[in-house]
Amino acid sequence: MNTIYGNPVSEHLEHKAVASREKYQKKFGDDTNTEYHLALKHNAVLDEVGCQDLVLSDTPLDLSSVTNPMIIGNIRMGFGHYRISMAMASCARHLGYTPLWLDLNSFPETTMTKIIASQNDLYSLGSRISSKSKLFNKLVWEPMNYEGFRQLKQNISDQEMTRCCTPIFRDIDHDIPYIATHVWPSQAAVHAGMTHVVNAIPDNWQMALHLSEGATSCIQTPNSYFGYRTLRGMQKKDILKPMPHDTLQYTGHYIDWELLETLEDTCKNRIQRANDHKPIRYLLTVGGAGSQQELFIGILKKLIPLAKQNEAIVYVNVGDHKNVYDNLIKAMPELATCDCHFNNYAEVKSFIAGAEKEDARGIHFFYSENIFEAVYSTNLLMNVSDLLVTKPSELAFYPIPKLFIPRVGGHEQWGAVHSAEIGDGTYECRSLAEVLNMIDLFQSDRSIIALMSENIIKNNQIGIYNGGLNAVRIAGSLK
């Protein structure tokens, strides 16, 4: 690697990246010459989006019976990349492809998964510490996520590291369309010789971390288009050569077809509930790192009396983090009597079907040890919720009114900025006091939810939420 999009890379940084990759291989093993085979496996939850798992096998991969395969390359790092992958799979199925799920973090035998898992553990730890320590957040976490990952040297290191991920691709026809929802699966696919690679960039803040030269990169907002196109700030104050025009595409937000299909009716239902002064249906989601628990305690303490007065209905999805629920109950024993929907996906769907017809009451917790059920339950709950309470990460782009709580990492703030500008979310409330004040505002003025819902309908009419469909079309048309 001598250049990145025509911008020279110093020999020092190249040598440092190679040394880092060799350090990983020394620690986790070098399987560069290992022969891996793949097979398809049914995943009941991925049936929701028409997708099958790619898993290790003793025999070579046979896709002769698969119609129009499209691979969704991803990793589990929190919930965000899985959520975007499900959206891509959903859109791929709608457009006539058979999506195949390739999670590079799901092959524990491989050097690749060992490296990714170690990086995921570090990121999750950093997220949790940042939510508890203002000093760590200010001096370490925010600068790293905002400027550290923005620099080209981060991309150089990752590009070299992902060379360790290529053995798993040897069984795959290189001409199969491929969408990556994290940069590492994109870089790995390019290194492995895949020819139809789309790199779906998740954030609204330009970072060299997300660059994958050799792939066609997609972004969700016009703001990030210009930031990425000019590689703005990726080598401090240097003005860099821009990305070639055919390497970057603005697509819009990455949203599941199932949410798009019902979007207008869902918004009209929200507007009707607001006009009828029905209880506000809050949906709270805990991220995959399980951070911000103290903040959620403060929010729930505010919502408990509102739920008792039937002024609010609260859905809390703790994902696959049972310890989060346990900690909340420990802090607020009165929550122990709330309805729990645990490890029963059929019952969750039945509950949601009932909520479409009439108001539930009280506070409801959702948990599943199955990561796919945990992630997709939030999607299902969106259609029966009025207001999503979330940090401004990947959920900032979903077509539901949103109340943004403090970010985890500086890059996330731009998701809230974009959402506020297109009118489907609040600004980022950067303290518990601001969040609670915003809840008071929503409770006293239901027209705000109606306004956000009307904006979502307008945004949908001009294609803002069609990013998943557009990314699939791009992957299918690449030469």
C-alpha cells in the first residue's frame, strides 16, 4: 500500500501497520494457508429477512440451488452493524436476491475472529468506561472516536490487519454481489479478490476508519458525502486528493423493506394517537456494549409514574444483556412487577400484534439470549411505538420519532444533527436533565410526535430512507 486514493503513505506507517498485523498473527496464530469451507445453515430469525447463515463446513460451498445470491458481510460489534445487515438482507430479498449472512466474528477457529473479538471487547470496555467516567470520556474516548479514527493512519493499520481475514473467502465465487456493513468485511473481501463489493458506511462523520479502497462506498447523508469525497481532515490540516467520483455513492438511510412497506400507515397511526391524546409509547433500547445504564435508570424513574397514570407505555429492549435488566431491577425494585417478554420470540410477536390493535399498559421488558431476536425485536417494536429513546448511533437514521440521549463517542453526534435537520428527531440531549425536560415537553405537547411523523412521511416520499434498496441495486450492477 503506497497510496490511499492517490494520497501517499509514509514508509514508517506502512512498516508500523505490517508489524501490528504480524503481532496479531503471533498472538492468535497465522491461518493464511488454511483451507476453510463454507455451507448454508438455516437461521429461524433471519427468515424474517429471507437470509441464511454461512458457516464452516467440511466440504466446499455449493450454491448451485441458490437463486441470485448476495452476501451480506458483517461483524457483531454492538448491535449497529447487525441491524444494518438485516436491513440490507431485507432489501436484497425484496429486490429478488437471496441474501447470505457472513459474520466474520462467528468463526472462533480462525485468526480473523480471534482478532475481531479482541477488538470488540476493547471497544465495548471503552464504551462502558466512557459512560461512567467524564474524564476518560473527555481525554480518551471522545478524541479517539472523533479524530483518532478519522486519520489515514487508522485506515493503513486496518487495511493490513484485514489481510488476516481472507482465508474464509476462498470458497466463495468472487463475482457474487457483496455488501459489507462494517469496513473490515469490506476490506477483507477486496483483499480476497471479490469484484462486486459495496462498503456501507454507517456514520454521518467522515472517518478514514471506514475507507475501503477497491470497494464502492455508500453513505447515508449529503453531509458525509462531501466529508468522505474530499477526505476532509484525514491527515490533519493537509488538503488531500479526493476520492474518484465512481468510488462513493449517496444512497440515503439503510432501512429494512418491512419498515418501509408499512411506514405511511405506521406514521398515520402515531398521528392519530397523538391527536387522541393517547398514552405516549416510549421505546428504549440498550446498545450492544450495555453502556449508559445509570442514564436509563434516571429515565425510567421519570417514566414509572407516567406509566402508572396511563400517560405513557414503556417498552425497554435490553437486547441480549440480561445483566442490564438485573441491574435495573436492583436499582428500582418496583420494576420487578413489570411484564417481561424473555426468550420467547413468538410471544413477543404476538404481543406486538396485539399492540397494533389497542393500547397496552405499563412497562414491558424485552430480552433474548439470541442476538438476532434481540436486535430484530427493536424493529418489530418500532411499528407500535411513538418515540424511540436512543443514543444517536445507527438508530438515528430509522424512520421513527426519536429523542436522543447523550452519545457514546464523538462521531455519533452527527447522527443527531442530521435527524434534527430532516425533522424526525430531537437534538442530542447531553445530560439527564435535558432528557427529562424533553420528556416533559413531549408529554405536554403531543403535536410534536405528529409533526415528526408528518416529516417522516415527507422524507420517505423523496427517498431519504431508501438507502438499503439503493445499496443493493449498486452491488447488483457493479462490474
